[in-house]
Amino acid sequence: MRLAIFADVHGKLLLPFKLVDLYQQQTGRKIDFILQCGDMGAYPDIHNLDKATLKHARQNRDELGFHDDFMEEKKDIRQLLDRLDIDMVCVRGNHEDHDFLDKLEQANAEPRFPIDVYHRVFVCRSGVKQELRKGQEVIHLAGIGRIGDAKGRTDKRFIQEYEQREVKRLLKSSGHLDILITHDKDDSSQRGYGMKAIRDVLDHVPVHYHFYGHTGEPFRQEADPNGITQSVKVSELEFGPSGILPEGCMLITEHHSDGFSELEVVSQRLTNQLTQYNWKD
């Protein structure tokens, strides 16, 4: 099973699908699932934008991509997504319409729930173990959305009490996780931010890969202090001043019955083909 991993799309939900399409065409390697590490920019109603998203949206309509492209069906997008036949599995970030997501989560009992008109974008319930399946291959996955806060604030940007309870259940569960996807990083940094719940999972549950975004740091892969997990900061899917995407914004991992292959950082020779100026064409 082959997965593509992205982070912080900020409304450009269509871009990972287009990058995956390009990757498949140019490499001949099929992608089975897309994982996305939060800040989807899931704002169905543009009147509910937070201050940061509103500021960016005034300069760049891409921030409103969920509203523009994923709430009402568009024939060309439907054709692309049907042809690809790939689901995107996400966690919440801090820049989402959490009231909208809360209503969908409360109405759906599954470990992940669809949020778009095409039923191709799914959001994980924080702390709930789930599976990705393709044929006989199974990947054990969990996600933790939103961000942590050392000051104890509880507005909906931050992990909620019911999600903390799910994480505690995960800590007591048996078995391992092949992949943990989160928006925030764990709280072991000396910079004073991160989420304790993520650190708790990494310290108590065997995890092979931990992918996260949010922090603004460049791509980095390193061994977690637990000695088991490969911790991977995914570069934000943001176009730079020259209109191209950064190194490490698209990662590929392949899982076989005997484990994972080496993580592939997709070359900028490929990602540079979709720029700020042509990716919507």
C-alpha cells in the first residue's frame, strides 16, 4: 500500500489530488491513500473565517478552496476524483470551521467521517484507532487534530476534553500504530509549544511513523526520543515567493507485509511543475 502525505493545505484541497495525479503519471506508481496533517481550511461558509484565514483570503482566493470547490459539485473536479479513486484522510488543524466539523462528527459514528460533497475528504476522530485497507494490506492509523495549549485555553482551536478522553483510551489499548498523523507536534520542544497528548501516545504506544505540520519549520525526519518512532515534519503546502512549493511538502511511504520502505521525499522537479500560477489550469 502506497501513501502520499501532505500538511497545511489552507484551502488548496484539490492540489494534493493534482500532485498525486502527476506523480502517478510520471512514475507509474499507484497511490492508494492521501494523508493530510491538518489546516485543511475547511470553511464551508466564508462568513465564519478566522482572522488569519480572512487576512490571507483577501490576497489569495486559494484559501477559500474548500468553499469554492468541495461544497457544491463541479463536473471537472468530480471527473478527476472519480478517475483517481483515492480518499484523503485528514486531521483537524487550528484553521478550520470547528462548528461545521463538530456537527458532522456528532452525526457520524465511524472513526473517520466525510466532510465534502464528493465524499473523498475524511476527517479522523482524535485518538481513535482505525485502519486503512487495500486488498490484503492493512495499516493501523490514528490521528490527533487541533493544537495544544500550555495556558489551558479551551476554545475550539485546542484539543477538547472529549478528545483527551479518546487519547487516554488509546494509551490503554493493545497493539501498535503504523502511522500517527497530527497537526501539532509533541510538547517536548524547548520552544514552549506543542501537545502533551501527542507525547503521551508516542511514549506509550508503539508507533512507526509520526507525521505532523503546523510549526512552520522545514521538512525534517528524525528518530523520536522513544527510540522507536520516525518523527517527520511535513513542509506546509504553501507556494513561496517564487511561486513554487518547498522541498518536503509531498512525501511517499510504501507499506508491505514485512514493513515500510524508506520514506520518499518527492523531488521538486516534479512538484515544481505545479506552480502558484498554473496549478488550477
